[in-house]
Amino acid sequence: MSTVWIVTEKPFSKAAVDGITKIVNAKGHEVKLLEKYTDPAQIYEAVADADALIVRSDLVTKEVLAHAPKLKIVVRAGAGYDNIDLQAATEKNIVVENTPGQNANAVAELVFGLMLLHARKNFTGAAGTELGGKKIGIQGYGAVGRHVARIASGFDMDVYTLAANPLRPRPADDVSEKAGVKYVDSLKELYQTCNYLSLHIPATAETKGSINYELLSNLPKNGVLVNTARAEVIDEAGLVKMFEKREDFAYLSDVAPKNKDLIAEKFPGRFFFTQKKAGAQTAEANNNAGLAAANQICSFFETGKSAFQVNK
């Protein structure tokens, strides 16, 4: 029997925990739970007997892994996995997986919640604008990006994204075809074309700080950047410069930048930041990601295969 620890500072719903437990127990394994912890030492103690670990946005550091001598697999219940030290995990032969697509619809719906809030002037009663007929660019056309495209088509928006490689055939799938997705061959063209630009890229060495003034300055008049990805992809100095140089520019984000107080002081009415990262904070996404994590761990124990491994 293996021990699966659920370690979450922001807990799963009770239904998700019950579902995870049912799946894991049915395969003959044990579930243990650490929620709302306040000290990393609590994690160190918990993972001492862990064979598997399920986390959300919780930090799985080198120190955490050092306290888990039996650990074989960590599953991040969600898409992003920059909260896990992949190098340290690889050095200890620990598999790291994510659960791609499980919270994609929730994040995509938040994109439109943010855009509607801005377009309708925070619902103050002032005359706003409509999304219909506007152009939306999707940077990062994965699971979330495809849901954004699907919803955007329902708003009668024109949808654009970047061809992964201009020399390769462009993606052909039902969602893209039904949404009438159009492809451009450069980021500059994507930004120049679209009224709204929605970010769905991970925080990697290549993307951190890549959304800079030079790129943002290509947005047309009244351009809006929507970030439901990661704070780290934004060049914060470049963001401030864009606010200063372009009084028509607005920034809507699911994660506040470090310089949020400066932005609030100098550029009121041109931004919106959620209080905490909220993209996956729906009952459905919460359940889906947790159950997927449980199934992936059980499959790994049973077959040794790691279909969603991110540290190969």
C-alpha cells in the first residue's frame, strides 16, 4: 500500500477530497491530508512517509523533496507547475506531472469576466463598449486558449492566434474551425491586430519578462492586455512605461504585479487585479483537477507510465 498526501494551503473542496480518497482507496492506497498549513515545517513532517503528493499552487521546493525519502511522484492539480522544483525532483528520480485542461474552461470564463467588467466601466452605469465585433488575440493556444476561442466566437469576436511555426501546417481541430480562428506569423502582428490580447503562456526562462514595452506598444488604440497566466511573464517596468506612454491602454490580470501600489496610485481606472489568483477557483475545476491527479497517481503506481510528466 502506498501513501498519497494531499498538501494544500488553499484546500480542495470537500467533494474533491472525498472523490480523491475514493479513487485512491479503491486501488488499495491510503490518503492523508494537510490543509491550511502555516509553516513549511508542517509539510516536511507530512511528506516523510509520502509515496505520492498532490498539490495546488503549493511550493514543492528542494527542501520539501529532501524530507520525502519515499516520494515517487508529485502531481500538480492544475496546468502550471512553476511552483515545483523540477531539477531537484529529477535529481531524485521523482516524476512530476500536471493535469492539463482540467481548469481550462474556468480560466477562459474568467478572461471574459475581466473583459466585460472593463468594457462596461466596472458596471458603474457609464457608457461602455461591446465585445462583439472586436478582435481578440490569444498568446498561448493550448487548452485554455482553445476555450477562449470557443467562447469568443459566441460573443461574435474575431479570434487570432500565433502559428506555432509558419513552416508547419496550422492547427486544425473542431474548436478552431468553429471559432473561425485566424493565424498570424509573428507576435508583433498579433499585438498590432487585436483590441484584446489574452495571455496563456507558462512562466519559463524564455517567457519571463517577455511581455515588455516594445511588444505592448504594438497594441492598437484602446488596447487591453488580459493576463490569466503568470505574473512573471510581465516586464513590470515595461508595463509602467506602457501606462505612461499610452493613456488608452488597460491591463486586467488574475495576478497582481509587485508594483501594483504604484499602478493603483498613478493609473486609476485603467487596471483590474483579482485579490488572489482566481482562474481555477470554481467548484468544477477544483473537482476536475483533483480527481485527475488521483487517477494519474493510481495509473502511475499500476503501470509505471507517466503520461503527463513535465520533467522528462
